[in-house]
Amino acid sequence: MEQIIVPRIGPSILNADLSELHMESQRLLDNGADYLHLDVMDGHFVPNISFGHPVVKCLRNKIKDAFFETHMMVSKPEQWIEPMADAGVNQYTFHIEPVDNVSSICRKIRDAGMKVGIALKPGTLVDVVEKYVDEVDVILVMTVEPGFGGQKFMEPMMKKVEWIRKNFPTMNIEVDGGVGPSNINVCAKAGANMIVSGTAVIKSNDQAKVIKSLRDAVNDELGKK
């Protein structure tokens, strides 16, 4: 989908205190987050389990206006489209690896009133997205193996980001995994404009400063382009 590319910073709440999910999420938004990145894991596609649509719905009841992206690290993403739409999710991002009919799922997500994101694990070749670019709003390039927070950033994944930005200049490109102030310039230079940052933001003593530094880095690169 053709769109204007702007920087957006979406902290992942995976490493937050989930017993304080509403307050932790609101604090991120108050400190400048553009959206919340909600990691949903099924214990099958990835070995961890996080939370599902009932928790997301409770969070939506507390936080009315924020943009929610669910990152569906699940084996059957089609199973949760309607429940997540009902929970108030704005963007439904799913992994293409376990899916036979990506286009069908994209249509169902859009029919449910949500934006569409597709995600790639580190081992997945980037050119598989080419046939779906007209059906999605965001391509998420994983910079760690999905399923656990706090992993080391994989810089070679920036080649994927560069390829997408070169071939599809108006695509929203999201990066997720080990991203923070130490490597944001690499992500921004490659062409990423949607930045998911978990530990670096959540554990910071000055979340607003970290979020601003991430946004400024992306803004600087967008200005050059």
C-alpha cells in the first residue's frame, strides 16, 4: 500500500512487569511511544508463551486511543484475527513461515478492520515478500530469533531492510530484536522507519530520552533520503 514514510517508535512490552501492564504501557506512551508492540506467543511457533486476546482486550479497556500492534508469533495466525480485532487491535502482524496462503490471511485481517503486517524470521529470505507488497502495510524484519526478549541484535539482517527499501521505497519497514541506541543508526541507515525496542527502552531510567534518540536517528536518515 502506498504511504508516507515517517519514523514511529513502538516499544515492546515483553520485558515489562506484566503484572503492571496497564501502568507500564501508559508510561511508555507518556514518554513518547508512537505505538505499543504486543508480542503474542503460542508455545508452538516459538517455545515461549506470553498472552492472548483477553489480556489485549483488558489493556484496550484501560488505554482507549493508543495504536496497538500485535506481533503474532503463532502457528495459526488465522485463528486469532477476529478475537484480536474484537480486542481493539489496530495492526495484526503475522509470520509468513507457518502459513500456506499468505494472501488469504492478509485479506481476512483487512476485512476485520486492521492494518496488515508480515514478519520474517532471520533465516527467511527477504524476496519472499515481493509478491505480497500490495497487500500489506508493514514488513517486519526480525533482528533476533523470535520468542525471547533480550537477545543480541543481528546486524546482517540489515541487508534485508536495504533490499526492501531499495525495491519498495514507500513501504513501512519495521525492525524488532535487540534494537536500541547502540545500533539505531545502522537500522535507520538501512531504511527502517518503524523501530521496536524492548529492553533498551523498558529498562532505561529515562525512557523519554531513549525514545527521542531512536526517533531522531530515523528522522535524520529520512531527511537525507
